[in-house]
Amino acid sequence: MKIDWAALGSVFGVSLVATVALVGLFSLGIVGLTKQEAAEARGGSAVLARTGAYACFALCAAAVAYGIYLIVA
């Protein structure tokens, strides 16, 4: 049995980068929602924070859907 270490390393690297990016994007969405709640508590408008948070969550959902598509196809 022969293991292609270069391919294994590249899969590991891509998986690591994708995981960190997805978790970071989701965290940005959570921070955006927190900023929106804080702005509303002060009586201000938080449209930009809410829109950015929803965009982050939409990108996370798109990445997950694309991953499922790659697995199924």
C-alpha cells in the first residue's frame, strides 16, 4: 500500500483553510448581530450591521450547500 503524501497534505491544507474561513465568517455574522442589538439599545439604526450579518450567514449557508453538492455529485 502506497500513500500519496503530497495529495494528503494538500487535502489537509485546503480543509484547514476552508474550516477556518467558514468559522471566521460565521463569527463575523454573530458579531454583526451583536452590534445590531447594541445599536438598537442606544436608539440608533443598525441596518448595515444586520445586512452584513445576514450576508455572512448566507455565505456560510452557500459554502455548506456547495460542500454537500460536492459530496453528492
